[in-house]
Amino acid sequence: MRLAITGLQVSFGTRLVVDVAELHVGAAEIVGLAGESGSGKSMTTLAVLGLAHTVGATVRGSITLDGTELTGLSQRELREVRGRRIAAIFQSPATAFSPVFRVGSVVHRALRLHGMTSGEAAGAASRAMRQVLLSPRLLDRYPSQLSGGQLQRVAIAIALGLRAEVLLADEPTSALDVTVQAEVLEVLRELRERDGMSVLFISHDLAVVAELCDRVAVMRQGRIVEEGPAGAVLSAPQDPYTADLLAAVPVIRAEAGP
Amino acid sequence: MTAGATELGPPPLLDISDLAVRFGPVRAVDGVSLRLSPGPCGLGLVGESGSGKTTIGRAALRLVRTAGGTIRFAGTDVAGLRGKALQDFRRAAQIVFQDPDGVLDPRIRIGATLGEVLVAHRMAGRRAAAEQARALLAEVGLDPAFTARYPHQLSGGQRQRVSIARALSVRPRLLVLDEPTSALDVRAQAAILALIGRLRAQRSLAYLLITHNLAIVSELCEQTAVLYLGRVAESGPTGAVLGRPAHPYTVALRSAVPELGGTHRARLVLPGEPPDPARPPPGCVFHPRCPIAVDRCRAEVPVLRPVGPGRLAACHRAEEVLAGALPGAALLGGALPGGALPGGALPGATPSASPGPGPASTAEGSPPGWTAAAPPA
């Protein structure tokens, strides 16, 4: 297992907000973590990134990357992992970029921080941009000059430039238009197929999960209520909560033409 | 309901004709005509960011300055309304926003917020208003005791119900619902959609439903207009428009929607990004991204014209699109019966999904335009 979460408990004081017995993501696998707001899916992401303490939460349990335990690492040791081996993208890509810097300088700095020379970083940035189907020329633009979908793809490009093995994608398309969402999902699929990247895809949208993910874990009130192959879970849910969520997804009703 | 609908039937409650709205150099809305019959009736405005759907909704309520065209409400041009007539219009046409927190003052109890509207429109005295506020909460499925609560004590879905109650309180004939469920979790969304379906029958409501979610219009709107860059790409009965689009943009939009059980489908992927509305391309505004654009599309603006019963499309090649000329069109049509509308929604259809020939290659050798975007400098 590339990323394995075992017995993870995240709490604020005495209040337990995440209680995950087991969740794992294999090599080149896309796993969906689905649930409503407040279910604990984003806190799980923060815990994996070693950032839960920044919001005042305490973390117990085990998180391993290729067998290496991540909990208990010092911030300095974590920095070797976070960003480089485990990258994250969030709902609003704009938060990953400063409005006063060209996006290229943000990408470049991230790559330099993780040990590349300036020349290596420039080359890696251009390659990564092509991998997310963007022109490297866009690196010269400011965030305001890119669309939300382009910006999200640049955020993914940073992860690629660093050759991240695991991508945590926390509602990465929820703020995007549907045609742009389709592009970003396509990029994620390609990364998995071409580069073997593993993705933990966090979303409240079961239709997106159904399209993208190999497996899905459904989360409710901090616990995983159901987990399995996405097709099986979403076509024949065993847990009533999963069934509830599925029943709530609006369906396009259309007339077939004559 | 939409322009070009038959002259039979009741006169429209809302009649938007050749509407234009400009923001500086940006033509946010450019020559849009729409009609909405008296309720119960829903007209969906769908499109992506920048399509002008929200601006049309606001213009219909006289909330933005128009640069051209007319908006008639129950036969009267709203631009000329003054004094009492304007106040009557303000009462009769209400709006529900995506974010209920923009409507609810965090320091004011729910009951006072609802009562204030009634008092402002002189529809109740203070005491009667408090009683009506309780009745309104019950009508939208909330505990009448919520009048004593503050907004932060309610969930997002509950706050949106209050926002709907506020809009309904003054007995409007027209509602503009602007992305009413986009900020909500899926179960809260389903509950709000069911509520709108119930209220439209009970209150005989007519509404403009603004959304980027095609499934929502298919549940709640008889008619739908698909907007692109401030113009109507096509319009007509919702089931027909979504089931058998006449405009390539609708095909693309429809095929981009992720659906449960729709994993491996043919998809029409649009190259590039929508153009800069301050500098729209010549000819058809959609042509730079259209997989079937021909020379005529680059030169001649397509007029919105009849392409079927109650249907209009602004595409030179609409007949070919209707005939299924585009990859991705074959997947359309999957449906289930029933819906939020009383008595079931529009008739269902048999799924006809089949693996098509894959994403469209762009026509006539033009390069796939992932990088073709030209954002404003």
C-alpha cells in the first residue's frame, strides 16, 4: 500500500471528529473519500499532511507512506514528505497562488524549495505544464489572468514537477464549471495511467466519484460507513447512509429524440 | 414561454425582449429574448460562469441597468415603473440567492427578518407579522419556533429555507431562483428541490431558475434556455433540449456532466476556454471551440431560429446536430421517471448510451486548443 491510514483519530479536545479504522490507497489507484460537510473528510486530509495541529487538533494512529510512518515525524522531516511525496490541491486553487506573483514564480519556488536548481526547476515546470495540458507560456501570467480550471491545473503541475507519489485532492473541482471539471478529471486520470500517481479524491459529489474513482470510502460523522469498489458501492450500497446520499443526487431527465 | 413559442396560451407573466446589459466594454447580455408563462411554471437558465444567466435574472427584477431591450411584467414595461407601481413590482417579483447568509442579518432573529419584509410592504402590522412568520416557517418545512433563533443556529439548508420563506412572504407571482442549492450538501439540495416543487404547485409560482446543474432544470423546469457568452444558444422544452440538443454547446455541456453509472462514455470535450466577452469573436461566438464550425460560422452570426416544436437554436448547423452529427450526442437520453414536480417530471426515456468514437477532434485541422485561451491582459 502506498498510503495506509490505520486507527486514525483526530480530535478537538475531547471531541472526536475523525475515527478511521482503515483507509488505504494503492499505487496508481484513485480512491474517493465521499461525505457531506462536517463528515471529517477534510480533517483526514489535514492529518495526512501533518497539518492538523495547525487548526488545534490532535492526531493519534498511524499514517504510512510506502511503509514509512509519518505521524511523529518532526516538522523538518515532514517537509521532506509533504509537498514533495504527498502533494495536495484544494477547492479554491487561487489560495495556492499569490495574486502579486506570476504563477511561474510560485511553481519555480516550490520546486527550488524541494532541492532543484534553478535550471532544473525551469525544465520541470515546463514539462509539468505540458502534462496538465497547458502551455508553459501560461507560467508568465498572473493568477488573475488564468481561469479557475487553468489555475487548478497549474496547482496539479506543482505536484507533478515534484514527482509526488500521492495527490490529496480535496474537492478540487467543486468550484469549477462542469466543462472545466471534465478537463481536470481527465488530467487526474492521465496522471494515474501515465505516471502511476495515487490519488485520494475527496468529494461530496458521488457522480464525480463514480466517474473517476476505483474505490470509494463513504464517510459520516468521522467514520467510514462503507468502503469498496466504486462501481459496487454506488450501484448496490450496503449502508443506508450511502443509499440516502445516492438517492439525493439529481438525475437528468431527458427525452430521447424521434 | 421562450420567444417564438406559440401565440396560443396565456399571455406571458414575464416577457424579456432583446435584452442587452453591458458592464463597461463587456456585453454581459446581448440580445436575449425569453418568455415565462404565469405559474405554475419554470424556465431554466443554464450556462457556465460568464454566460450571463445571473445578469438576466437581475435585469428581470430591474436590479441592473439595461443597455437595450424591454422587460415586461404582466404586460407592463418595468423600466417605466415609479412610486407605488414600482413598489408593487418589487413585491410581486422576488429573488432567492445562492448564499442565504447574504439575506439573513447575523444579529437579527429569524422571526424579525421575516416580519420586517411584511411590515416594509405594509402587508401586516408588527403583531400579525410575527404570526405570519411562524406560518411561513411551517410552510417551508421548518419548526415555527425557529423565529426565535439567530441565523448561525441553523444549518445551511435551513437558512436557505428561511430565505425562500422570506421571498414567499409577500406573495410574489415571480421568483428568480439564483443557484438556490449550489452551496448545499447533496441531501439538503434534494430537500430544497422537493420544497420548490411543492411550493410551485401550492403557490402557483412562476420562476426563473438559474443554475449550472442540468439535472436541476430537468426536475423543475418545463422550459430551458442554454446560454453562452450572454446569448441564447438554444431554448425549448427541457426534456427535448437535454435529450436531443440542437446546439453543439448543449451537447458538450450535457456530456461533461458526471452521472452515476455513466463511467465510460463518449464525451465531447471543448477545446480552450470561453472567449473574452469584451472582445467576442466574429460570427458565431461559439465557433472557436465548436468541433463542427465551418467558414460560415466564422463570418456570419447565427440567428436564433425555430428548429423543432417550441424549439429555437442559434446554430447554422442545428439540423445536423439534431440528427446526431456530434460524437457524444449518442450518449444522451438516459433518464428515470418521476421527479420533484407533482405528478412526476417530464417523461423519461430509454438510456441510449453507447461508446461513441471518443472525444471530438477539432474540425478542419485546427489544433486542439488547450492553450487557446486569451484571458484579458
